[in-house]
Amino acid sequence: MEGVSSWLDGHDWTSVESGSPASSHCLDGILLQSEDIIAEGRAVVLVNIDAPGTLLVTNFRLIFIGEGSKQVIGLGTIPLATIEKLSKQQPLRSSSAPRTRDRAPLRRLLQIVGKDMRVCVFGFRPHSKQRRSIYDALLRVIRPLRLWDMFAFSSHVPAFVGQTDAQSRLRSEYLRIIGGTGATRLNGSGSLKLDIHYRLSDANADYTMCPTYPSLFVVPASVSDDEVQQAAIFRARGRVPVLCWLHPENGAVLVRSSQPLIGIMMNSRSNADEKLVATFCTSISQKHFQRRKLYIADARPRKNALANGAMGGGSESSANYFHSEVVFLGIDNIHAMRDSLGRLRDYVDVHGAASSDGSSSLLRSGGWGWGGGNLSSMTAAVSALGDSGWLMHAHGILAGAAWIAARISLEGASVLVHCSDGWDRTTQLISLAGLMLDPYYRTFQGFQQALVEKDWLAFGHPFADRLAMPTFSGSCNPTVEVFRGSLSGSVGPSSPIRTAPASSFTSSTSSQSPGAVSSNYSPIFVQWVDCVAQLLRLYPRAFEFSSAYLVELLDCVLSCRFGNFLCNSEKERLQAGVSKACECVWKHLDDQRSLVGPEHDHFNLFYNSELHSGALLPPAATLAPILWPQFHLRWACPSDMLTGYSTPTAWAQGGELEMQARLLARRITSMELGKESAEEKVKDLVSGVQSMTQQLQAEKEARKSAVAFAARAHKEAAALRRAVETLGCKIRFTNLKSSMSQGEASDEDTEINDREKASELPTIDQGATNDGSSFDEQDQFSVSVSLDSEADIPANHFRKTCQQEYGTSCSKNREGCKWPQNGCSRMGSGLLGLRANFDALEQLSILDSYFDVEHVQNPSTYSYHNKSHPSGVT
């Protein structure tokens, strides 16, 4: 390993030896809940990017914190479950190194190979035991022997909060599929009545018929549960043919199963199985049964299917299944896929911008040529990508799924898909074809809680085996968990010396690595998500989710942090109590999107549900896949592919065009929020103006009422004054407030003669008097009425009036009426010295009829009336 050797020989280790140990306060916001540090290595260098820092081993992941920035470096931070293998490496000495360094101790290296396409190498100081400490800690935690030792069970967060159980979601999806045709109707009680041709069967309610099938599945209504159980005997592992999807218009169905057990002689048959398969091809039209074409899609190559005959398996004969045709899709098994991904990982590591040996592919071998250092390596680089076979395998899966979708959508034929066990290649084809056929599966909810949960989780894809994690064994004590494969697998130790791209993967007869995965490990789910990303590239407006969402989902699955993808079947997850003890990945992803909203990176900005409301049927010429850069190249090409982005994770958010569109969308969203805020302010201003207008209108009405009231009071006061003056009395108005402050005014100053009274009465005009002084509502006035000595009134006027009015002389005077020579007791008590509050005086009511012509001409007939008033003035 020439690059690493020369780098280590010339590296200044003293520059990183002064690193301080990680403290708890420095890790705030880095460690997850229930995440604990197990081992720590200081002054460690991440060789890929020549970055010194601190390496931490926790019970969940390996964390590398940069020395200068004190930030987590994504390339060196990997969940423990994502580690495929680890090995201690001894780099070769550089041939160009001076002889004086021959006695220098070799530097210590630790290579980490991940299931997520990363290969990272850590360099440790010589003469230290840090590499041994980190290596031993990783060996203890990356391959737990018990299911309960996994980090997913150490979380104290309430599990699956707000989530319905998986069985309820599966039932709801079945009702959506078989209840969405024209035959669906409501009966008299209001309950849902399904398509009369299919029903929900609980023949596997106790998981005895098939431990890897769900407890509930859909079968034809004409087939009884006993016949279903008989048919299961003829299928490998009891995985009987069941319905996965029903076309809502033409009635064609998508069916899955495992291979038939036709025996070594390949002549075994099952009447129950043939009847069950035949009923999937029967359609109901105008009360007549009609047969539709049946395609039996065997996902394996033909030679593999024939080879399985030696173990009692094989494939169907079209002669035994009416109106059927058997087609082999030629998809290789799990071992070929594992080796293929390993070669692809080596390719991107060797020819990437940041190789695990610390050198650039542009400078390797001393040249500046593209692809590997010199001109001759260009052809080798292209050949290495082709030899990996990954793109060819992905193309085969895409083509097979497109062919299945076309048969159902265009031809109206039913398709039965199986491989050997019916849980790897079958699941890939079934779920990918469903994604092409049903637009609901291209939404977040449909993809997560319908497609993945139905076709992958409910029908028993062995996630524990494929991810090399422990599972639950229902045949023994619940506290015992086992692997269904050996801990030491076919993946032997690989040397960082790049002699061959496939050197990381050896045969099962090679030496075993303590940290190697089991032989059942295979990136089946990773390969399927890669195919989904290829469809997203072909139809960028047909999916609600983005490529960043797919990368996030893969990271969650490979990390084994959540309980959804633990164990191998629905039965094992129920027995282990996963839903009660572990967090839910769907809730985790939904919470991330809900915090940000539509601007979150998981949302596809170009999604248009109306544009692709039907099936996606890509032509064969468009199905040629390419490397998925957001996943395959995010670690090997962080600088070239991530120009302008700070971390490799940023590249997973999409290409440059998508990033620009996302930035534009965020700006638009910000402008929309500003617009909404401005509109709210305008609404508040308009509401304030309306309120002020209403208040002004109310004040105008009040002013108008006050003016009318004042005019009436003015008119009544004038009438009252004229009535009093007819008696020959004088009126004196006194402002009590003014009197209190300045003393009583003289009578001469306040007397108003008959000719001046009318002109000096105040006029009501906006609260002002006629002399320009303001009128205060709090002012109080005193009115005095006294006899006018200058008045010319006949002597017998009042006596006559008293006698006329009361029929007798004044009763208050025993000697009779002596007025005007003496004071009149009646007039004196009623008029003379009268003092009243001016406000009360204004309340007096005098009718104009009291002063008509008759009364004025004949004063003897005048009478004075007033209403009683609370002030007591009369």
C-alpha cells in the first residue's frame, strides 16, 4: 500500500498527540438518547481525507470528531450494524523511503468496510494500544449474539407512538386493493362488502401453515381454507400463491409464491395448488366465468431452476396449469448480488476522488491520466465497472418488473411470480411492478405503510439474515436469539493493497475474519431501492418523495436503529415484542418532514400526481441504469461531486439542478410567508379603520342626538322664561362653579331684561356658547326668580286669578289674599327665591299650547303646569 506507507512515513504525529479526550459537554447534541461511549482513541487520523481527530466507539455507532472543528465527520461516522467487516492492516514500506527508516516501526491501520458503499481507514499512533482497544470494542458490539443486545431495544422513547399496528395497516391495504373495484358495495348494515371473487383468509392465523407469511392474506373466494392449506404443502416453505395486487379496471391480478415441490423426477402435482392458481385466472363478466391468460414468471435463470430439481424444487409445467405460460427472468441469487456490490464498492473506492489509501485516483501510479493514473488504466477502469455486474443485475430486475406491469396493464393477464423461496427476487419484482402499476405506492404513505410493509415485511423478507443481524427463535426460550447463518462467512480479510478490485471478497474456503458477516448477508433491499431511484430518474414527476428520502431510508434500515426491519418475519417481530420496545422508522421520517414542511429534502419538488395518474410502463431502451450518485458516490467522491457543499450528506439531497430548484422553492416559500404576513397586517389595518369608522359614526349619531336634545332644552327654557316673565318676575342665572371661585356676582351683572333675554340665550353649536366660551357639561347653574317692581300688573290680577283658578281666596292666608300689597304666600313659596339646578331646569316640560293666542290675550285664563322632577323644582 504505497500511498498509505509514504503518507505515514512523512506524517507529523506530534501535531495530533495533543488532542484532549472527549468530554460529556463536548458531545451534547451528538450522542443519541441511550447512546453510551465504550472506547475512545485520541490522535487518530482518517486516512481517506487526512483529517486528525478523536475516534469514539459507542453502543450504536463509530464516531469520528475532527480535531480542529470539533464537528462530526460523516465519512468516519458509521453505525455498528452498517459495518460489513473490519480488519487490522499493516501497510508496506515505501520503496523510495530512505534506509535510515527501515528500523522505524510500522504505523497501525484499521480498515472499516460498510454496507453503504464506504471504505474508510483509520491511522493510529505507533507504540500505543489504541488500535487494539478500538478493534476489540468493535468486535464485541458489531455482531451481537442476542436480539435484545441491539441498540434498537435500548431506546426509552415510547415505541410506535401514534402508529397503528402492522396487521391493521395490512388489513387496510387489502381492503383498498380488493375493495376498490366496481363490485364493491355496502350492505344493509353499512359494512364493507368486498369483491365477490376474493376474500380475506386467516388460514395462517397461528403461523403454523407458513411461519414466514402474514396471518392474513387474500385468496379467491371459491377456495376454502382447507384447500389453501393443502396447496401450501406443495410449495416450498408453505408459501402458497396469494394475491398481492388487483387491477381496478380489468381485474388482472399479481400473485406471489415460492417454487413448487415437483420432486426429483419433476412429475409431482397438486390438485389443490392447480385449482388455486386457476382461480386467479378466472374473471367474472355478466355472470359468466371467463379464463384469462396466466404468466408464471420464474425470477431465476432456467439452469438454476433445473438445478433446484435435485433438491425437490423446480418450476411449473404449463401443461399442468390451464392457459399458462412459464417465463424465466434470469435474475441471479443473493450470493451473486453480494459479490457484485463488493466489486462495485472497490471500483468507486479505487477510482474515486477520496480513496481509502489516502491518495487520489488522478495521481496514482505517477500519472495524471483519468480513471487510475495512466492511459492504460482507462480501459481497466471501464472494465471494472462492467465486471462488477451491479448495473446489469439492476437492469434485469427493472426489465422483469416492467414486463410484469405491461402484462397486467396492457394485456389484462394475471402474473404469478416466484423464485426459490419467494422472499428475495420475488419481493423485488412484486414490489417494483406494484410501484409501476399503482400511483398510490408512489406517495409517502403508500410507499411506506402499504408497499414496503406488505410486500417486504408482512411476506417475510429475511431482513435479519440479509443484514447479518440476530433474530428471534420461536422454537426455544424467548431470551435466546440465533443467527440463521454462520458469524464467519465468505467475506475474508482484505488487504488495502489494491492488487485486484475484487480482493475484498473471497470464497467460503478462505480464512475467516472475526468481524465478517454471515454467508446469508446480501444487499437485496439496497438493490431494490437502487431500482426505485432509477425509476425516479426516468419519471421525476411521478413520485412524491425524492432521492434524498431513499438514501435516508436506506441509512435507517442498515443502521438497525428502528424496529420495523428487525427479525425475519411478522411472526418473529410479534414474538419479540418489537412494536412495543423499539422506535418506528415511519414516525421518525414523518417527524422530520413535519418539522420543516414541504421544503424538506424528502419532498420531490417536481411531483405532479395528475401527470402520472396511471401506470408507468418504461420502454426497454430507457431502462439502462446508471450509478446512483446520491448513494454509490457520496463517500468516494465528496469533493468533485459536492462542489459547494460542506458534507457528503449534502450530496444526497440531489444534483445541482435539484439543489437550485430547492433553493428557489425555499425562496418562494419565504416570499409566500412574507406575503401572508403582509396580508394579515393589511387585514388588521382594514379592521382598525372599520372600527374607527364605526366609532366615528356612533359619535356623529351621539352628537346629532345631543344637538337635538340641546335644541329642545333651549326651546323649553325659552318657553319657561316667557311663562315666568308673564308673572312680572325677573330671572337671574348664576354659574355655581364661577361663584365658588370668584364670589357671588351682583344682581345688576346677572339681570337680563325682557328685550335682551332672547338674544342672550346660549345657542347650541358644537359645545360652545354664543359668547365664544366653551360649554362644560360639569358646569352647574342656579336660577333665581324675583318679583319685578317695574312690571305693570293690575292689583286684582292675581287675586282674580286665584279666585278663578281655585274658587276661593288663598288658603294659606286666613285674612284672605293681600297681594300685591303683601307678599303672596302661594307665589312666594312657588316662585320667589326659586333656585334650581340648571340641568334639572332643562328637564321641565312646557307645552307650546300653554302659550297660545287665547292665553296671551286673556292672562286671567293662564295656568302654569310642569312635570314633577326629581329635583323638586315646581
